[in-house]
Amino acid sequence: MKSTQKYIRTSPRKLMLVADAVRKLTPVEALRQLKFIGKRAAEPLYQAIRQAVSNAKNNSGIKEESLRFKTLEINEGATFKRFRPVSRGMAHKIMKRSSHIRVVLEEKNGSKG
């Protein structure tokens, strides 16, 4: 029961703040909490968790209530490097970071995954 979202145009640091808030919860409770977290990073995390729960339910026939997070990883993706011209003919770097989300679920009583 895995789910992966790649190349999300949000920095890993911002996603980690939201992931840390829901990591200790069950996936069903995490989905409920993510609807009300007022950060833009909550939406891709919501989609990744919802996809993992659907994979567990449809492919393995496991009930939503009997799931828990095995891992919830936020990894660094590709970084787009841009430059902004400034005075005296110089330039400053702009780092447009992206992230990868990996969600792995398992049953509470067993360890499937």
C-alpha cells in the first residue's frame, strides 16, 4: 500500500512542517486534519495519503480504519536554478525547489506493505 507524488513545486521544508503535524495520526484522521490546515502544502500531502488509502482498500481489500502509517517521507526533488538581475551587472540566485512525497501504509495488527 504505497503512494508516491513526485516533482511537487513546494519546498521540502514547507511540506515537512505539515507532514510532522499528521505523522502520528491514523491515515483517516490525517485526511480529516489536512482539510483544515491552512497551508498550501497540505493539498499535495492530502492527495498522496488519499491515494495510498484507496490503493489499500481497492487492491488489498483492507478497511480504512485498520491502517496506519509505516512511513511518511518528504524527499528533496529537482531544483530549478534561476537568476535575478540586480544592480552593477550582478545577479542573485533563485532556487525553485521541488519535493517528492512517499507514503507507505500497513495494517495495525499485521505488517503488510
